[in-house]
Amino acid sequence: LSTIAWILLLSPKIGLINLAIKGILGLESAPFNIYTMGGMVWAEAIHLYPLVFLLMSAAFRNMDTSLEEASLSAGSSTFETFRRITLPLMRPAMFSALLIMFVRGMEAFEVPALVGVPARISVFTTKIFLAIHQFPSDFGLAGAYAVTLLVISTVGVLVYQKVTRREEKYATVTGKGYRPRVIDLGNWKYVTCASAFAIFFLAVVLPVFILLWSSFIPYYGVPSWELVGKLTLANYQYILSYPLALTAFKNSFYLSVGSATLVMLLTSVIAWITVKSKMPGRIFLDNMAFIPIAMPGIVLGVSLIWVYLTLPIPIYGTIWVLLLAYMTKFMPYGIRAASASMIQINKELEEASLASGGTWFQTFKKVILPLLMPGFVAGWIYISIISLRELSTSILLYSYSSTVLSIMAFDLWEGGQYTYVTALGVLMVLLLVAMAYVARQLGAKIGIAE
């Protein structure tokens, strides 16, 4: 949806920003062009920045501010403290985020498919897709591209794991002496505030506005009083009456809820084994749960095609193969969310339950899981969101009966039905908001009240 929004904003022919600038300045050619390598980088960066924010905000939140206070007390300015103290301490987290973005960028499919293919810019993921969807399909060529992409992604993940193991040297959460504090930025607060609003405007306001606007007009065009008078719900009526709409909504909902729930339950048990137990092989188990992050979604799709077309297991083309693919693909995100929360649970609580006669299952259900609930819900919401808009794996594994919303949106876009796609996108956003709200409410009831 983010990619589609930026195409509608920066396309040289129909882009809202380009049309507005051309009209204001009287230019003959569009100042921006999304169908370039720079445009692809921009669209992918806007798409991935929330994940970088989550990774970096956790590191900043856990940093002991006494180090910055000491620098400020010694006469250093806020900028000097940030440059000499904060940035060096954040370097491992920044490098880790960079490596994760490298792996995510290598496996990206939506931006290359929607922007790169029309611009004749090829990447591994689109080459794999085109090799399989050409006639006749060339699975050998697709496999060669897939293995090469997998090797590159694996190298990135191995470097990431090596870097994160070294981060203990930079630990700054020091027990009772640790207390997070808000720092006065002085005049820099205006710069940071303006930057935050600019990012929010570019990443949220503009894309949401163009999706909403396009979903209510009969044909795509620049906002004008003429089009305001033609606002209609016809696009939503078309989507709701679309032959596959109900099937796609049901499949996406079941897959989103099912994959998020199963992944978080499974990774919660794995996190307990790796963090709390002394079971042999627990480190290997943790690594195995994280390995799928090295496998790009489209490579996973190719692998499952080979497996289930070869083995006599009749799930290819069904919703079950998609559920298996989603669980495999999103396992690393679940294990990181569950492990981070599990580390914060004192082992004494578990020991007290066992000493009172509770079984391990009762202890896990009544003690561990409620305490784990904030992290569980956060991981559940994130996985449900990325499951609902997953495309790179689904596009190789779906059939008519297992169509999902992302496939429906992709097909509508390829058919040039832009306003229908935006209406579908708005409905998907509303569904995600409703699911996240329900998840938080259930998490608050099941978990431990603060």
C-alpha cells in the first residue's frame, strides 16, 4: 500500500506531487520520477523506516543517561554529547539495524515489482517471479537466482548475529543505578521537532491522504472542486461486490490471526527453553528459529513449490501451505519479541509456582504467559500486520480458492484499476486497526494489570 501510494504521488504522468508542482511552476516535465533506482530506494526506505525506529528506540530507551549527564556536567554541549557519547554507544544497534535493513532490502518484492519492472530495473526477486510466471516456467533459472539470493542474505544474517553478540560490551542498563531521563535539547529541539513532523508527514500523512482521496473519486485525478463534487462510494461498492472479495478477506483474516497466534505461542515456548532452561541444544534451537530471516519470501515460496509438488502431501494451492509459509517466514520476529520479554521475568516467580505444586504447563499458563503478555501482544500485532500485507511468498503459492487481499490488490493494480486498489487499501488499514485494538484489549485482560 505504501508503494502504491508513492506511485500515485511521484509518477511522472499521474503523480499528485508532480502535477501540483508542474501546475504551480509551469514546468513541462515532471520534477520527480518514481520509476528510477532513486525512486525505488525512496519507496523502500519509507516502507522500512518504522522497523528501524523500533530497533533504535529500544536501544535509546535502555541507555543509562548518567553517561550523558557526566558529559554535560563536564561542560560539553548537547550536540557534542550526542556526537561523542550517544552515537558511539548506539553504533552496535545502528549497525545491527543496517544489516537487518540490508536483508529486508534484498528480499523486497513489492517495490521492485510495482516500480522496478515498469522501469526495466531488475532485481533477484523479480527475476525469480518472472522465471516462474513465464510460459513455460523455468524452475531451474528461478532456483539458481533463489540460491544466489539466499547466500547473500545468509551472509548478512551471519554478520548481524556476530555484531549483536558483541553488543554486551556496550551494555549501559546497569541495574538500580539505571534511570532513563529526558534531556533538554536546547535550540536543537526545534530542529528535531521539525524533522519528526517532516518524517511523519512524508511517511504517514501524504500516503494516507492519497489513498483516501483516490478511494472516493470515480477516476484518478488531482484534488479539485470538480472532483470534490463527484465523490462517491462506488469504489467501495465494487470491492465489496468483487467475486473474490469475501474469500480474500476471510483467507487474509484467518492467516493473519492464525499465523500471529501460532508463531507467538511457539516462540514463547522456545524463548522459555532458550532463556530459562538449561536444556541441551537450546542455543541451536534459538539459532534455528532465527534462520528463516535469511530466507527471502520469494525464495521460501520457490522452496515450498519444490517440496509440495514433489511430496505426496496435498496442501499446495491451499490456505494451509500459506499458513506454513507465514509461520516459517515470521518466526524470527516472534522469537525476538518473546525472548526480550522472557529475559525480564524473574525466575523466582516460576520457582514459587513449581514449589507450590503447580505443573510446568500450569506455571507457563498462569504465571509466565500473563507476565509475557505485553511482549506477546506487541509481537502478535506486528506479525498480524505483516501477514495481512504479505505478497512475495503468497504470489507463488496461492490458488483461486486461497487468494488473499495482497494478491487481490496486486491483480487490480496490474489491471490499471487504481481507484479500486486504494479503496481496498483503506479497508485493509481499517481491518488492521480493528485487529490491533482487539489484541490490546484481550492482552490487557489476560495479562497482569500495571
